Amino acid sequence: TEYYASGRFDAALLRVLERFDEIMAIMLPSLGEERQGTYSPFLPIHPKTGIVMQVPIVERKLDAGAIVWRDPETAKAYETPVTGGHCKLQWKPDWGMRWYALGVDYEMSGKDLIDSVKLSSKICTALGAEPPDGFNYELFLDEKGQKISKSKGNGLTIDEWLTYADPQSLSLYMYNRPREAKKLYFDVIPRAVDEYAQFQNAYGRQEVKDRLMNPLWHIHSGNPPPPEEGAVSFSLLLNLVAVANTEDKSVLWAFLKRHASGLSPETHPRLDALVGYAIRYFVGFVKPKKQYRPPTEDEAKALKDLSAALASLPEGSSPEAIQQKVYDVGRRDPYKTVQKDGSAGVAQSWFNMLYQVLLGEERGPRFGSFAALYGLTNTRALIGKALEGELVK
């Protein structure tokens, strides 16, 4: 609107007037029979009411740079300049005119606009300019795989994402796989946050050619920020919030500082922000869905053995050492598996049981990392509550 009113588009609008017939020849085949009889690329603004009029053009005055049209209610004829903000264009001619006027050389749009891009490109060419190179991206879907619609209110808005996670995670989610239809709903947020951290950690170890393949190189214009040393994953923070049963950042920071002495809100501002996001995400989406279940008799025995195994480790043991104990206890029926090399492995169902019984969720972080952050004493106390039935509501 500002460019129309300021005259920025005046020269281009006069060019549209000159090429009126060519533009009509491009547009009319795309319209229904009834619409063809009334269509005009120009939308004059009524001099008395200020209404943008969709009316046929009675006459074109090239020398005056104006069009003549009739008010459908009064039949009165008006002559309106196409310049100075007195006219606008239908949106497809408007798109092509903008490319011509502004020298646009690249335009992205959703796949639902492919036909419109073709028409606007022809209009841009008719005006005498090369249409921009384009890229058509797929549309976002809701959690059920349905197209996101404003009227339905399904899916996830940008503002909602930024309530529960940082802008960097949203940038990464939008950057990845643009030609693939992606589900945009609340459950994808934690993974996007952690994937950003993974790419950030990898960047410093990569050769130059590999950095060009790292999404963060593109998101941050070739200069991504370095990762914060010792930071923990967002999914781990979510589980810490859940078992600590607190919405107080200072309580969560007490766990983090005990986990790694060099951590603080001052030295790790992104981690501090993620703690806040984790609290909001937990309250909004995790807490209402948490559903603990009591262990079976065999599961209870396995949990007692796990507690005893953890008791054999000193407080402050590494996540790897703790994870090894978790594996050792899990190598029993019905969780024991045979690896390709013939060695004994552990089925995913062992970890699923731990998540369901101890965390009230279907999935969770690497258990050794969680126990190291939460503390072995606290983890054993959590197992004790599960065995006593205190977690089941």
C-alpha cells in the first residue's frame, strides 16, 4: 500500500496499462466464463467511498495514464489515474508487477501457488523483465496429517512455538526438508531444539566442505554461534522438570550445577533460556499427559536390581558408567536380545518400561544421562517411590 501511494510503483503501473491486452490474454484463460466478462487487472479506488472496486474497464487512456470505469450502483463514469495510489492490481498481476518494479530475482512460495507463479511469471515477462528464479516448498500439516487451516485453528503458530522454544530451533525446523510435507505440532518442538544443539556441536569439528552441508551455516549466514560447553539436552531438561516436580528455575539450576560445576545462568545463557522453555513446555504439554503405571512383579524385581546396581556406583559417576549398569541389569528375560556378533543386547522394551514406570511417559532420554543429572541417590529414591506405588495416581 505504501509503495502504491508513494509512487514507487507508478512507472510499473503505467507499463501494465500499456501491456493491458497482453496481460488480459494471460489471465482470462485461467478464469471462469462469468468472471471473464468482468475481469480487469486494475482495481480503481472509488474517489468518494474509498472502496477498492472490482469493475470492468470501459476505456483506457494511455496518454493520461488513466482508466475509465462505471460505478455499478449509480452507473456514473469515473476516470481514475493508475498511478499515485488511485489504483491497485489484482493479486496475480500485482505479483508479476512487483517482480518487474523491484527487480526481484528470487521468490519462494508454497506448492499451492505453483499455478499462480506461472501466471505471474508470464505477466512479468510481458512487462519486459525476466521473472525471478523460484522455489516451491511443501505445506505444513497438523499432527493428523491434515493441511493447516486458519479457520480450523489446527497446527501450531510461530508465536506458540516461540513460547516453548527458541527461534533457532524454529529456523532449523523450517530449513530442513522444505520439499517434504512436515507435521507442525507441539510434539516436534523438543526434537528440533536438540537437533539444533547437535548440529551446533558438530560444526566446530567439521571440515569446511562439511560445514556447508550443516544447516546452521545457512541459518546463521556462515557464522553460527559456538555451543555452550557442558550444556544438557532439552529432552533431558524436560525429564528433570518432571521428576523434580518444580516450576522454579533456581531448583533446576541446583541440579545442573551439581551435575557440572562450571554451569551457571551467567556462563550459559542459552541453557538458562532452555530451562525456562522446558518449564513452560512441561506445564503446557507434558504434565497433563503424564500417566505412570505400576510395575509388574517381574518389572519390580528388575527395578530393585537396578537400584542395587546404582547403589554400587559413587555419586557423581559418569553417564556412561551409569548407562552400563542399566544395560547390565536389562540383560535378562524378557529384555535380553542377541546382537549380530552373538553378544547379549537389551531390547528397547526395557527402556520403555523405565520411562513408563519412573517418568510416566512413553519415551525419554538416555537413562544414564538422566540419572547422572538427577543424581544417583535421587534416582534410587524415584525407583523406591515407583515400587511403593507412590507415583501412580
